[in-house]
Amino acid sequence: MTVPETVLDLQGLTCPLPVLRANRALRGMPAGARLTVLASDPASVKDFQAYSRETGHALVSFSETAGMFRFTLRRREDRPEDERDGPLAG
């Protein structure tokens, strides 16, 4: 079975929009699915690292080429507390 992967091109958006849009996309994906985010905001590096720590979605890989940042996240398994994810919920 292949793992579903989605690519979200968020280049041109600034903090906090890349993380907020990625969060919205991940919420609609099945557990284990991968989301690749393309971003151009240098602040997104720290944002996605913090987002991964706080939400439990794994930051599988990160790279930067000529000012374009590529993050691959894996959606976490569902947890009962998902309804209480705080400000990023919704």
C-alpha cells in the first residue's frame, strides 16, 4: 500500500500562513499521509519545527534550495484530544 502524498505550494506567503494552511490540509488527511509544503518565508523553518513538536505531526524531511524551503510532514495517528488542538484547530 502506498502512502498518500499531497504537495502544497505556499511560496509567497509569510508567517503564519504556511503553517496555518498546512494544518488545515493535514486535518483533512488520513493518519500516515504525507504533506509536502513548499514555502519561501525563511521564518517557516522555525515555524514548522515548532508546529511538528506541538502537534505530533512528524517533520520527515526539510531542505532548502535557492530560497525555496521544502517540508515533508507525516500526519499523526488520531488521538482523542484532537478536538482540543488549540488555536491551530479548525
